[in-house]
Amino acid sequence: MTAFVAATHHPLGAAALAARTGIARDAVSPPRPRRPWAALINALLDLAGPEAAFLAHGERPWASATFSGSRHAVTLAFAGARGVIAGEAFAEALAEHEFAIPRQIVADACVTGMLHEVEAQERLVVDVELLLVEER
């Protein structure tokens, strides 16, 4: 799985995505071919709500005999009691959510892991995986 990819083609711009995800703007790599990861992360953060914090993203190419696309692994964290409730609601809603990502169909979306931590502050970490197929 690859690490972060370019954000320069983000519809709101690299600065907006950097501000939303907490990644330093200078950590954004130079332009590459347009890929759907930024729109996907924004859609996930919109679904998750304001309690969600972005932690990680990985992407790898995917193809079948008739379709091509990409598989994405995303990790979000939800802090505090309200955050844990929001994280549980996000996990429950994910599989049935209708995503609107340009030129992509979300063919599969599932929770692959949940870690509920109760140390100094309660926190829920949610790992999800999504399969995006290119529209033809």
C-alpha cells in the first residue's frame, strides 16, 4: 500500500486539503495524474462529521477482467464520548452510504477494524477500506 499521494489536484486546492487533514502543505508532493483519493477522503470526513480526525490513507491499484480502479484504506479517529458515538454511527452508515465522487463508483465500502481506547481520553479508531471503480 502506498503512502500519501499528490493533493495538488484537490478541487479546493492543496492548501484546503492540508488544512482539513492536518498535513503540512509543504508535505504535498508535485502533481501526478488526477486520482480520486482527495474527493474520497473529503466524502468520508463529511459522512463521519466534525468529531472525526483523519489519521492515514493508503491506495493501491485494482483491476478485474472488465473494470479498473483503486482500493483505499483510510483510518479516522473519534475522540471523547461524543466522538465515540459519532464513530460508531459512521461505521454503521458506511456500507449503505451513496458516495458522489466524480468519475468513480464506490463498489464496496466496509469497516476493517475498530479500536476503542480508554486511556487518558476515550477514543475510537476506525479503519475502513473502499473499492473505487472508474466509470466508463
